[in-house]
Amino acid sequence: MITDKQEVYANTVNDSIYADINQRLAFNWEVKNDLKAYIENTADARSKLKAEAQQWNAAGKQVRDMYSAAWNMQIAETKFTPATATAPASIKLDNSTKVTGAYRVAAQADQNLGNDIIGDIMNYT
């Protein structure tokens, strides 16, 4: 037989379980509403950021092409002299200032792009 005290305890437990379930349902509902509002309120900013990201990708390709061109220039300006009976093999970089200048320009473009990306993202935070 279930006593009155046990029935009161069972009702207390049930009330607690249902209260917890209702709190979780309310929280889920609030989160969904917050996410919906966020999506609606940030649609324009996200659209602009997406367009800027496409520009970053294009600029990133240009930077990669600049590094590639600098590398190809370095290879083209590198001269190898094989060993002879009287001298060891040697390797020399002709026009080193021109080569390092090409790398410097690429590195500066890379740094500028990074700063642009940081600045753009700061506008959205």
C-alpha cells in the first residue's frame, strides 16, 4: 500500500520532472527564436562579408601568383657551374636584388591582404 507521505513525495518528484522538462522546452524555444532573429538581423552583414571573402580569395590568388613568379625568377636567375678537374661545382644567384625585390613585393602584398581581412572582419564584430 502507498502511504499518503509516499504519494506526496511521488507528486513532488513528478512536479520536479515536468518543471525541468518545461524549462528545457522553454530554453530550446528561446534559442530557436534567438537564432532566427540573428539570421534575420545579420543577413545584410553576412551578404557583404561573403562578397568581401570572394575578394579576399581573388587577392589571395594574386599574392600566390606573385610568390610563384618570385620563385620562378629565382630559379631562372640561379646558375649552376658543374665541377671541373680544377674547380668544385658552384651555384650562384644572378640579380639577387631583383629576386629579393620580387619576394619583398609579394610579402608586402600578403601582409596588406592580411591587414585588409582583419580590418574587414573588425567591421562585423
